[in-house]
Amino acid sequence: MNAEGHRAKAERIERSLAKCRTDDYEMIIDGAMLAVTHWINAAFHFVELTDDDSDVIHAYFETAFDRQHFGLVAGAAFLDGLEEIETLRPLHARGNVAGGEAAAKRCLEILQGIREKALALGTDAPAAD
């Protein structure tokens, strides 16, 4: 998938997230993780860090070399943010740890920051719907 396709999917997910209530924290956490992944891929494709057929799926799948390379070009915040959501997800979306609503709020903050960083890298071309 190309950068514009990832952006369109991220924006569609974000429109769905906007319909969630605070007690829908499991859906918010899962949706934020998916949207963040699409924003990361849009940004990385835009600056040609990755090819259209090579996507970041999970932060923990990336090698130390890739993390360093991505960080030098695009900033560490991308994979660090995804990693933070991936740490919160099993506790609140799969588990029963207290604080799910606060975790969801944090995931939305991460999503907002990563979206802004992705757009700043130039992915602000009109989205394909």
C-alpha cells in the first residue's frame, strides 16, 4: 500500500474512533494502534524509508538497525509511540487491569502526536477516499 492509502485508512479509523465513548476503551486502544501503524507507514513511505510493499506492523518486529535508521530520518517518536500503545494494549484491551479509560486517553494523545508528525513529514497531500 502507498502513503496515500495508509493515510486514507488512518483517517477512516480516526472517524470511527470519534464515535466511541470513554467506556469503549478497548476499541479506542485497538483502533489507535491500527491508526498509528497506518500513519507511521504513510510517513515512512513518503520519505522513502520503506517501499510500498514493506510496512511496519509492530514496533517489536523492527530490528535495532531499522529502529536506529528510522529514528535518524523520521524521529524515534514514531516507533516509541507505537511501542507504548503495544504495551498498554494487552493490559486493557485483552486483560482486566484497571485504568482502561486513562490508557485509551493516552493512546489518543499518542495518535494525535504521530498524526501531526506524519503530516509534518509531508503526507499532507489530499487523501484518497
